[in-house]
Amino acid sequence: MDLAKIGVLLIGVALMVLAVTAALSYLGVRPSSGPPPATPTPLNAYCVDRVVVISAHVDLRGVRVVDADGRVYCAFDRVQAGSDRVCRVGNTTLYLVEAGDISRAVFCRLPHAIRTPAGD
């Protein structure tokens, strides 16, 4: 084999390696140029056995749990970020957790009674 043919072969292989590297770097950068990640909600609230659990993702002030009639069940002056607060509620099924301009509706189901057959 001629030395010139080997040189052309090595240049061709180098160009292929550069092309593959450029394609992989382009594909690696492309997804990160999409929309920015969504910011987490300031609070999350859910109900378990007539207890509303409030999870704060940021510091919250003036947190209240109210029912549809406006009765206040719990009021917290401050809930720190990363912490939870609980509030025992009544027999109503829908509550509103309010913290300043933020509000979350919470649906509470009453626990089901366990029924046994009449013959037992």
C-alpha cells in the first residue's frame, strides 16, 4: 500500500470521528435549550381521615383552613418551607386552604365503615 493512500484513509477516519462527535454534542445540548423547568407550587394540601395536611414548599404566612360556609377550622401564623402542618376538620367534604393570595381546594372523604355479613 502506498503511504499517500494510508494518509487519505487516516484523514477520512478523523473526519468521521469529528462528524460523530459534533452530532453527539449537538444532540446533547439541544434538549437543555427547551422551556425552563416549572417552579414548584408554594404549598400542597390533602386530606387523610378528616385531617387536612398542609405541606409548605416556601415560607407561608397567614395560612387558614376554611369550609364552604367560611368557618375557619385552623389558622397558622407561619408555616416554614419544607414543613407540614395538620388540621383536624369536621364532617364537610370540601375545604379550602388559604395562604395569602394562594388557595387550594381539598376534598375529604369520610372513612367507609366495614360491613360484615349478617350471618357472622
